[in-house]
Amino acid sequence: MPELPEVETTRRGIAPHCEGQTIARIEVRNGSLRWPVPSDLAAQMEGQIIRTVDRRAKYLFLNLDHGTAIIHLGMSGSLRIITDNKPALTHDHIDLVLHSGVILRFNDPRRFGCWLWSDSAAAHPLIANLGPEPLSPEFSGRMLFHLSRSKNTPVKAFIMDSHVVVGVGNIYANEALFKAGIHPRRKAGRISLDRYQRLAEAIRETLSAAILMGGTTLRDFVNSDGKPGYFAQSLLVYGQAGNPCSECKTPLKEIRMSGRSTVYCTRCQR
């Protein structure tokens, strides 16, 4: 599933082609996504100018003068910039055609993504109760420390809770906990302020590096120009079970937590 770095990479890729452009036409070939595409989406958007392309958590916003299109890539979705009138393929479900001739094309083989419409995106039920962005000033180790008090939840699940902080998906939680030296099963309420400060910095560092490298391609993700992300080549623990720890050379161990792969060093993470 595309995580925050992949979605931010997509945002940065499509924004220069979309911002300031007028929407000429929207073609919905298959509106049966995670939620049905609104039947009036074209009526709401056609003729309007895309003022900004923003991101909140793993949602993309196409902000118009009147309302916002909310897009989620789901498990296998991608947004591509088409400049050569390339014919749509089987899983190309939505085309947003701009007056410039550029097409913003939504492809989603599994159809778990979404295109929704809102007069006020910040108040939409999917958005309103989200936690802070991990790269924003609002996010800090002190914040994590205060929210975690009396919680028996494993710290990995705690930092993956979008009500605590958005965008820390499974891959990046593995990596950040390793960098901070924290065992993924340690109870969130039993971690000190100092260690949470290290963890917050590790989360910021990991996500920032992944964005610079275009995200992590493990299965389906490609960015807006059809190219994969390359952060997978820099992963320290995720997908590295059995390999020696980069710090102490102890073989990395893999366990399952909430059905997800969790890899850590039994010596470095406590």
C-alpha cells in the first residue's frame, strides 16, 4: 500500500502539471472504487481551476475555488501524468483532462482507492480526526510521551495509529523503531520522554529520506512518471529478516504483529 512518502512523491510529481490549470473534462470509466465515485463529480469539477494540490496523511487534495476532490490511492492505485494521449488501459478508471491537454490518470487494479468530493475537506469524516503530520512542528517526542501515558499498546501499534500521528506505515515504523533502538513490542506507556524524542526524530528522518528517494516500491507503487521509488534499497530492517544487523551483526528477527511483518534486532532494540 502506498504510504505517506509515496503519496507525497505523487503530490510533488503531479502538482506542477495541475496547479493553475482548468479542468476541461472528467471521464469516469469505472466508478466502483472503495466508495462509489460521486455521480456529480464531473458537474462539480469541470470548468474549475485547480488552485493547489495538497496532501493530508495518505489523502491527496485537488483544491478548487469551490470544493475539493479527495483522492486515496488505496492498495495499488497510482496517478500518472499523460502528455501523449496514450489510450487508457483496463485499470485506468478515471481521467481528469486539463485544458493544457495534460491528462491526470488514475489507475487502480484492486479498486481500493477512492475519489470523493467535499465542500470542506478538513471537515470531512475521513480527515477531521486525524493526528498531526509527522514532518510538521506539531509532532514531537513530548507529544508522543504525553499521549502514551497509561497505554499498554505495543509502541509499534501506537505510532501507526493515525489518531496519534499520520503516515507512519508498517515499513517506516519498523525502520524508525530500529533507528531509535526501541523494541516494537515494548508497551507505549513504559517508554521515557528521552526515548520518545529519539523516536520522533527517527520517524522524521526515515520519512524525509524516503520522500527524497521517491518512496519504497515493494509491489505495486510507481510515482507520477511511472518510475518506482528507491528507498527499498536503503531499508535497514524491513524485509531483512535473517540478515546481520547493520549495527551489531546479530541476525535480525521477524515476528508478526497484528498480521504484519515486524523485523527487529534482539540486541539493539530494547
